[in-house]
Amino acid sequence: MTPATRRKKPKRQPVNKGKLPLSVTLKDGQTSVRQYDGRRFVRFGEFKGKIVASLELFTSKQDSHSLTLYFQDRTALNLLISPGFTVNAEYYKSRGLADPRVLKRWPEIRSETLKRL
């Protein structure tokens, strides 16, 4: 590859620290919750290093919806979901904070109660 054909990375603009949102972080064991105004991020640290065997999304016409991650060590994380949701799934490789490379997208998944006729 010649120097002329190399892709240049865009320069990042410095963040104005006066405009950053205030966050509150709570920890419960290895689980951490970062709370911003109107947003919440929950990180389940207990699963760091575990290898996922499969992922299952279950939805029904009743009020039963769940997302289950099965790990190779025969443990599982089950997330129960309230009715009325839409899942947009994409698999990506992180190349920095604002530059993910999407490897695959799946069709939108709606809970049974939201499906259009």
C-alpha cells in the first residue's frame, strides 16, 4: 500500500467538558449502572470472560417475553421483558467510540402484541 492510498483517520475534536452530561454510577457487586438524564446503561460484569454458546429471543401473544444468553459453562442469563417492545439487532466491531463497523443487521423484531396485521 502506498502512502497516497492509505486512509487518513479524521482528527477528533476536543470535548468541551462544560457540556458533558452529569452521570451517577452505582455498583452492586460486579454490576454497574451509569445513569444520565433520561438514559441508563447497565453493565453485568459477572459475565466478563464467559463464552456465549447461543442467544434466544422468546416472544408470545401473552405477557411473556425474554432474552436468554446461554454460556458454554452451562450457565445462562435470562432477561424478562415487559410487553410492547421492538428489537433492532446489529452485530458490529468497535473501531473507536463513534465509528463502529456493522458486520450484520437482522430484520426488526416486534413483540407479538405490536405486530402489524
